[in-house]
Amino acid sequence: MFAAQASAFEPNAAQGRASPGMVQIEQQVRQFALDATAAPGLRVEVQVGALDSRLRLAPCERVEPYLPAGTRLWGRTRIGLRCAQGDRPWNVYLPLTVKVLGTGLIVATSLPSGAVLTLADLRSGEVDLADGAGPLVNPDFAVGRTLARSVSVGQALRQNDLRARQWFAAGDTVQITAVGAGFRVSGEGQALGPGLEGQSARVRTESGKVVVGLPVAERRLELGL
């Protein structure tokens, strides 16, 4: 949690103009997000949004910004603002967009959907690592993969630009690995459906039990215990 003060904060400034108190709060919120997200080799940009124009908040002598529980200062997020000293206390949320810019994969040439990526199709460049679409940073993960959609030169390559890999088909014999705290158990089973990257799959074990896990490699299923 962090605190900031604004004297005579007027949340509903006339004609949509931000009050001096609101400008101060925005500056402190921006600096807090920059400090909290800073890391070597990364550049952070913070865009502070606006309060809902429909809100009608009472004047406040002291406003405290705070980080709501479970909130991460990453991508589209929010900061809490609460009136800590006023006739009518209130609590609202101020939207933020936090961009974390670092080195990732950039498309070097425009490609159609269905194209298979080669190393020559990619280059390194600055990308927003906080982009919810999953920007890629490792060329080994991308080379040889098939594009799910067309991409343009200069575009950051994202996880959802690639087709999910099929690690096994229905009827295939699959190596099953159960992983727990301090142990790993392996066995075999028969796939009851296709094993697609990022999607749960069902496999019948040699004993007849049906288990559900995540396909992780060629004819491999992993169970988390």
C-alpha cells in the first residue's frame, strides 16, 4: 500500500477539467507504477485513465491511492483511490495501462495465414511484454510453427498468432507423467482424443482409469498432483 495526499480534492471538476488535486494523484500513481515495475533492461510506460464521468464524489481533504488485493501493475489494470479525510468517505478505482517494453520477436516480413515460420522471418525488437496476447521472446518456440493468421512486417509476434500444436491423436499411445511435491511417476495410456497444445486431453491408462492432463510434447501428457 502507498499513500498520497491532495489538498481539497474536487473529483467532479467543472466541464471535465481535472482538479489540481487529481493531477497530483495521477502523477503519484504514475510514479508508483513506474517504481514498482522497473527492472533491468526494461522500459516502463504508464498511461493513467480517467474516473467514470458518472461518479458524483464528495470533496475530500486527503485521498489515498492504494493497490487493490490481487492486482498486478501489468497491462490493463487499476489503482484504488479512497477518501481518508472528508465528510463522506468514498472508494473508487482509477484505470491504468502499464506497458513493459523489452526485447521480443518482431515479424521481419509480411506473411499469410498458414505460413510456416523460419528464422529469417523474425528479428529482435522492442515489444510490450505486458500485452495480454502473449508476445514471444524465444525464436526456438516460434520457428517451424504455423501461423494462425496473417502478420505484417514490424508487428510483434504473439502466442495467439500461432496455431496450437497437436502433440498426439486419438488412439495414440501416450507417455503419462504425474508430477507432485518431490516425486515423478510415469506410465502409458491410450489417447481418447487429440492432444492440443494448451488444452486438456483425456487418456485411458493401462488399468482402465481415465485421466485428464496437459499435452506437453510429442505423445506426452503431464498430470499435476
